[in-house]
Amino acid sequence: MKIERIELGDLALSGGMVDGPFGSDLKASEYVASGVPIIRLQNIKPGLFIQKEIQFVSENKAKELSRHNYQPGDLVIAKLGDPCGVAAVVPKSTSPGIIVADVVRFRGDPSRVDHFFISYFLNSPAGRRQIDAMAKGTTRQRCNLSDLKSIKIDLPPIEEQKRIAAILNKADSLLRKRQQAIRLADDFLRAVFLDMFGKRGRNAALGDYVNVLSGFAFKSENYIGNTGARLLRGINVGIGACEWKNTAFYPQELTQELGRYELIDGDVVLAMDRPWISDGLKCAVINKDVAGSLLVQRVARLRAKGIPCAQFVYQCLIDAEFQRHCRVTETTIPHISPTDLATYPIPKASPQELERFSAIAAKATTLVRSGSDSNERIQSLALSLQSALLS
């Protein structure tokens, strides 16, 4: 089978790979209640297009920005984020529209390239290594259009691309079904928490129950392949669980003095930058499979001071009151500080109540973990398949 090594930009049709308009050409003040949809960063997750919080512009504005259009079936790539370069295919059910400044639209020659194959490659460890190497920025990663065009891909024939994409799609579908079952168990635990604590006043602070630690500034240039110490970054903190599609490792010899950043079973972690996404708060309880990973900057770790209380703390954090406490606005990059966490008012719980809730949570967590274990195995399988099929 012939494998062709080629740059991403050379796979695009004429004018097929463009980024969005300058911010001054498309302002938030020009959004309207209905009209032509636009794709923003929050609509793009690794391998998944999020059809929520869709904004619109007028027909006239869309015509003015027609160079930056997208069509169903196009590939869209985030130029900005943690990490940047994540990609997803626009579903066929989506209406045509316009991309914003920090999004790239790729439209390839269908006789040469399958968009789902390219999406899987960009989100794979092999693709991420190239993107991480070109990313710039200290607070949020950014890559430009010319960088993305220069990404090199080992491209098999089109039929082989489609076969590989179909295999990886089956693994993704299985993982999503497992996650739906886990959410049902989470809903039960939420109901128990509200029954026990939901009607009482907030006479305690989160810092009364946990110690808060923010992560270490690991140097991205030292990231290595699939060996070494696994790093837990903001991209790995999902809603209620850790996600490992984009995994970074660090040389063990460089971590000898960093033991305080090692996670243990029962810690709670929270993404400190852009913590809220359309589906909820990026926060999770660490289990035995994640324990041993190292905490990266802009991720917070909450560890019980005494009686184990991870699920109690988690339930307090996912309450809408926490977002109001943090006073997150749209004028700056949403960020949570250690002080925000430590001073967050929560219901006061006695040691006996914490033990009782922890016992109930342990039973629910047994079910959740059995599903999470399956998720870990499926994610591991997907990563193995990506490494085998895309490297």
C-alpha cells in the first residue's frame, strides 16, 4: 500500500483552508437572534462538534464574510485553546455558516482525503506532537494558519483512510454510550446530596474541608511520547471524569522533586481556565486509574484535610452558586483562583454526615467506576488504535 507524506495545506482545494475574519470584522455586537450560524471555539472539541450555544449573524453580514464560510462535512480546527489544534467534522445536519477568527476551515479534495481521517489524525498523539511543537503562548496555546498548513500527514489511499476512520468511530461511539450510563448514576448521587444538604444555609467555606493546590508549570518542550510521568492538564479535566484523548508525558528523571503534585485516589481536580463549558463544570474526582498523574498549572487539586469528602466537595462545586461566587464574566478569559475555591461558601456538614454521604457515594461510585474502568479501557484501545493506524 502506497503511503504519501504530504502537508495538510496541500490536501485542500483551492481556497479550501482559511481562517476566520479579523475580530474587528466580526464583533459580538453584530450577533443576532437568528440568521446564519457561526462556529466558535466552544463548538469544537476533539473529534466532536458541539451543537450548543450557537450564535448567528445576519444574511448581509454572512455575504460580506463569505470567504470564511463553512459547509456541512467541512473540517474545523481551533487555532486557540488548551490545547490548540483540536479538530472536528461539521455534521451533515448543521446549516452552512461562517467561522470566527480563531477557527480554521479545511475543505479537502474528496478524491484524495477523508475529513474524518484528518480529524482523527490531528487529535491523535502523532498529530498532537506536531501541533504542540508549533504552539505559541504562555497562558493559552495558539497556532496560526501557516503552521497548521505545514502539518505533515502520512496519507494512505482514500479507501484505507475511510476504513481507518470507521474503526476509530466505532470506538468513539462505544465510549459515548458508556458515558451516558455513568451520567444516570451521577444524577442519583446529586439527588441524594440535595436531599441531605440542599435546604440548609451556607455556613462553612470549602477551605474548611480541603487544601487547595494549583499545578506545576511543566515545560511543553520536554513533553515526550507514551512513556514517563503522565500529566493531567486542563484538556484532560472533563465533566465528572478525566479524558485522555490528548495525553502528555514528562521524563521521570525531571519529576523527582515534584512529589507534592502527584495525584492520589480521592483528590478532586478542577480546570482553572475556562472551567465552564456548555455541558457544565470541568471538574472530576480522581480514581485509582488516574492516581499517580502529575498536576499541571491552571489545574487545581482539592485534597481532604480529614474525613474523605471528595464526592461532597464535587457536589458543592457543580452547584450553580459556585459560578456566581466566582463572578465569571465574558469580558476576560474565565478563570478561577485558589482564593475563589477556598472561600466558596458551602453547607456545613458534620463528620457523621460526611461519613454517611461518603458511604452512599461509594456505592454509587462502584457502578460509576465500573463504567469508568470500561471508559479507560475503551480510551486506551482508541489511543492504541490511533497509534497503530495513524502513526
